Amino acid sequence: MKKSRSKRFCILVVCMTMLLITAGCNRLKETNTKEDKMAFAMQQEHQIVDQIAFPDSDDNNNPTITDPSIADPNGNAPTGIDPIGTDPDIGNPDISDPNGTTGSIPTTSYENVTESVAAFLSTLPLAQEGNWMTGDGGLDTYFYLQIDERWAEKYYGGTDTIAKYACGPTCMSIVISSLTDIRIDPVQMSTWAKNNGYWFDKSGSLHSLIPDAAKAFGLEAEGVENTAQASAKLKKALEDGKFVVALMGKGQFTQSGHFIVLRGLTEDGKVLVADPASQDRTDKTWELATIIEEAKTWAAANGPFWIISKTTSE
């Protein structure tokens, strides 16, 4: 009798143990499913983010030295190229205003900007100096480089540096400083972008930064998708004296994702650019077909092109 009871007890213990193991496995499977779903959601979220703003990087997002305007992270410049900051056109820009003013220009009015932007601007010191590009057929452009030694290693957000991740804010520094009486440098623009939720850790900027910042700072923005109609729309915008911010994909500008500014057309129809990560690429002219071909095929916020101009009331 005792043996029979003992045998039944053992069977009961084994059954309970199996039930507990089964329940644990199901719970673990459910946990993994949730984690898989979260990972997938994060992957989808990254589809609307500038994956990394640094235009020349390997598959692990480590900088390479394929771009002659970007110095070796160990402090060595590529052969025959001055390190960042020693080139007089980069480290010590000539910032003569085409209107006759020299130096950093203080903001005197915040016309058309949102109240929050006006409040933000009122707290800022004078912007650090940029470099006017004029007389080449493009729009007068107040140019900033994100790799400028004055702020290259400053943080956009977290431990993400401006040199590596802030092409979006730097493009908007260029556009806003060129089209308005506001001077806002890459550090200040990066602060505004981060404060307003456009920085994405280890990825760069949400695509919506471009049209949202333009509108917040009193400008008009129109998204253009990368379709068969894009070429005609961009050509007309540039002929009409408007800027276009373009989100480039893998090609001559980047190995992942990178914002640049299209700033006009030459007499023979080539595109002039302001690339915040490269003086060399900025100094070249480009076929419009190349820009369109290498731009992202899709972007959030009706991109990958955004036409930006002064408000029509001006």
C-alpha cells in the first residue's frame, strides 16, 4: 500500500514538473515573440531615420578616409590634404556678406517664426561664423560644415557628435541662415532639433526635421517624392531661386544616408550643392540625374526632396 502511494506521488510530481516546464517554455516563447515584435518595430522606425549622417563609413559605421575633406579620426590627414581646420576655406572661413556686412549677423527680427522658436532664439548668443558662397550661379548661401573643428566633436544628442550625425541640423543651419535674417549655427540648430524630438540615437535625424524646421523658422516647405516627376519639379524650383534639401542614399555622397542642400543651377544646367560634410563635394557641380538616381527612393515626410523658400507673403 505504501509503495502504491509512493508511486502515485512520484507520478504526480513528474506531471507537475512537466506542466511547469511547458508553462515556462510557453512564457519564454511569448517573451521572445514580444521581443521580436519590438525589434521589428524598431527596424521599421529606423526606415524613417537618416541611418547615419556620416557620409563615408564602413558596414559598422566606422569612418573611412575616402573623402579628402574628412580627416583621419586619429588626427592624420590623407596624403596631400590639410587636416580639418587648417584649410583657410574650412577652419577660418571668409564670411563676407554679399549685402556688405561682415562677421556674425545678430538677429533683429523673428518674422514668421513660431512663438517657441522666437523664445529659443532669444536665449542664444551670436551664431558662430559661416562662409558666404556667392557669384557662381547659385543662391547666395551661408555655408556651414558639420566637420568644422569648432563643433565637430560637440554632441548632437547623447554621445552622437555633430561631425558624424548632424547633417540634417547643419543643412537647416545653411538654409535658415541664407533665407532669413536669422543666423543659427550647427550647434544651435542641433540643440533645437534635439529639444524638439528630431534626434534619433545612433541614427541621425528624423526626416520630418527638414520640413518642420523650415516651417517653424518662418519658411515654406514642399515635399517631393522620388518619382518620374521629380526631375522637372526640382529643376523648376532651382531655377526659381529656391533651395532643395535632398536625402541621399548610397553613392558618391554617402554609404548610408546623408542630407545635402541643392542651391542652384549653372548656366549649363549642372547642380550646385552645399554638402555639410565635404568642401570637396561642395566645390563640384553635379548632374541632376545623378542627384535623383543616388537619392533615397523613399523617405518620410513626403521626401526625399524638400523645396524650401521664403513665404509667399514676402
